[in-house]
Amino acid sequence: MKYWLIKSEPEVFSIDDLARNKNQTTYWDGVRNYQARNFIRDEMKVGDKVIFYHSNAEPPAAVGICEIVKEAYPDFSAFDHKNDHYDPKSKKDSPTWFMIDVKFVKKFSKHVSIGEIKANKKLHKMNLVQRGNRLSVMPVTKDEFDEIVRMGN
DNA sequence: GCCAACGTTGGC
DNA sequence: GCCAACGTTGGC
């Protein structure tokens, strides 16, 4: 089993939105970065655990856990020219972009802010706190995952 | 709202 | 294939 972190702006889609969704599940559309796409397409498996992170929040923070319930399939938002994430390069017979489905698991009782993550030596290597990192989907180690869960409880 | 750090685009 | 210009992300 692998561990991941995904970012979402709470103004756009928060963990509460996920918890309220039908079956507490959503498709994770709109990823338009090749490195993130490769993680989604090639490595994310059903049952993998995922930290849900609020970016552009006050403060930005890890806020809970979800899990992957459906593996990669074509991101249909890329085919819809009315969609903000429309990408004419992605064709239905050879899609460029993929998405997975994630299901709500739990909210942390306490948000784990980026400041706390940066202050924790065990988390220094995380992609999230590396300079200039902008990946919206990134792997985390089991130790990092467990540490953030511990901080959130 | 600013802007650093990226990734992408497109002219050459 | 280089690289300047541009657009985006996301912390602050």
C-alpha cells in the first residue's frame, strides 16, 4: 500500500464537501501536470491512503484522510470544451489526463498547518515543504503519513 | 495582492 | 533544441 497527499483549495472543494458528497466519494478531476498525472495513472491503487490538504487556506493545512476507491480512468473534464479544465490535446481514444476516485475516511480533530509541518523534523523531507514545489498530487512515506495523522489527533 | 518558482508554449 | 515570454500555483 502506498501513501499520498492531495491538495485542494477549500473554496473550490473542501474535505467537508467530500464528506457531504454522495457515498462520501468524488472523482479527482483537473490534474494537468504530467508528474502528478503519472502518479495517478501508474501508481495509485485502490486502498491507498491519502492525506487531504487545503491549499490557499488560512492557514494551509492537512485536514484529514481519504482513500482511493477507483483506479485511474480518463479525466472526462478534459474533453468538455465548456469545462475550465478542457484540454484539446487530450483525445477520447488516447487520453492525456486521468483521475481516480477518493472516498472520505476521517477529518482530523485538529488541522495540521503547514507551519507545524515545517517545524517537525520528521517531515522535513516531504515534497510538500520543499522549495518551489507545486505538485498537487505527491507521494508521502508511511512514516510521514503516520506522523501527520498523529499530529492531527 | 504580491511574487518566487515552476511548467508550458512557440518563435527561431 | 534553445530559451524568452507567459500562465499558474500557492505561501505569505
